[in-house]
Amino acid sequence: MNIIVCIKQVPGTNKVKMNKETNTIIREGIESIINPFDTFAIEEALKLKDQFGGKVSTLSMGIPKTSEILKETLALGVDNGFLLSDRSFAGADSLATAYTLSMGIRKIQNYDLIICGKQATDGDTAQVGPSLAEKLGIPHIAYVTKIKKIEKDLIYCERLTANGYETIESSLPALITIVEDINCPRLPSINNLKKSLESSITVWSSDDINSNEKLTGLNGSPTQVVKTFVPEYNVQNTMLTGTPEEQSESLVEHLISLGFSLDI
């Protein structure tokens, strides 16, 4: 079974800066990590590899430094790492990101299953996985909590819903997005760590994947960030004194003065 895991490099801190001209995150000079939700996707792929054989590849879109987190996946037991890196990819929204990833996957070609984390911690849209499946014309199952079985060309997954759980059957190839409760990610082994240091990451540009620059990056992003700002945070501490009854009356008066409606 050949599996592709799509991963993303995200800031390892909440102290990020924005480019005021493009309203995108400035990633240079910021400590970056593998999107935490993607670590569960990697682990699930490796478990399937242990069970069925085949190979696991990781795919990401980003700046050249993103190759470092792809190297980390090789240390976990991933076979190949692919990076889509081009200036034309910068500033992509979820739609343009899905398109670019789909072109990378079309170049890789041979796959039975694509696994993504349920969402990225820096965007929280949960849109790229399903959008990617639509771009590739394959079925997808979101919020998977358990892969129950795979037989022949079918996969059976338990997925999380608003009202509980449901079991979904899908044909392969397919795409699934993983929730964090599905497994416990492994640590790199010494042997795999040594192999990762000697391995290289395949880097593809826009020309390499034959992508349409009108559909990538800012050019291919119908959604734009118009403005970013840090909300004002004003703390006003008020100490209530007197008897419990007097404190209650003071509290009610204070809430009313702030515009709260206390009608019961």
C-alpha cells in the first residue's frame, strides 16, 4: 500500500508577525514545527505500512526551509519526502494550496491512500483535505477516529460527527483526514535518524509540477486577508465590599452599566 501524507510547516509559537503588504504570516526567522495534527496522520500511515507493506511519502508546500520538517518525517520511518517550493506558491489560501498539492500528487502518481491532519493550527480551516480530494476526483472521509479495516479496494473508517460516530465505507484510492485521538505518534529510531541524515528531499518548482500560476499563490486565492490586528485587551479590576447583599447589588449595578441585560 502506497500512502501520501500531506503535512504543513506551522509556527512553533503564537508570537508571529504579519506582512503588512500581503497580510500573510512572515515565516522567516520563526521556529517552525510539523503541524501537530499532521503527526497523527504520519503515525497512522506508518502503522498501515507496518501492516500491509508498501511505502509512505510526505508532501508539503512551503519555503525551502520546510525541507527540514520533511527530514524529520524520514527519521520516523517515512520513505520519501517531497517539497513544493516556488515564489508563485506564496500567499496561497486553502483553495490554491489544495490545487498546488494536487499537482504534486499527480506527479508522484502511484498512491492508494492520502492522509491529512484534520486541520492546521495556524489556519484552522479544515478545508485543504476535502478540497484536495475534490481536485483529484477521489472520495474522502473527514474526522476519522479509527481505520477499522482495509480489504481489496475498500477502506472502512469510523468518523467523528456532531452526534457521535459513524462507520463509512469508501473505495480506494481515497483521502482521509485524521483527528488527534486516533493514535500516539512514535519517536524517531536511531537507525531511521541516521538514514534521514543521509537522505535528501525532492524539491519541485511550479514548472516541475506543470502548475498554472493563475491558480497558485495569491493569484489563485479567491479569499484574501484584508486586515490583521491584535484586539485591545483592557482589564478593569473592581473590588466589591460590604455584606453579601451589598456586593450583589453593586455587581448588578456594574453589569447594567456595562450594557448587560439582566431580565429574567
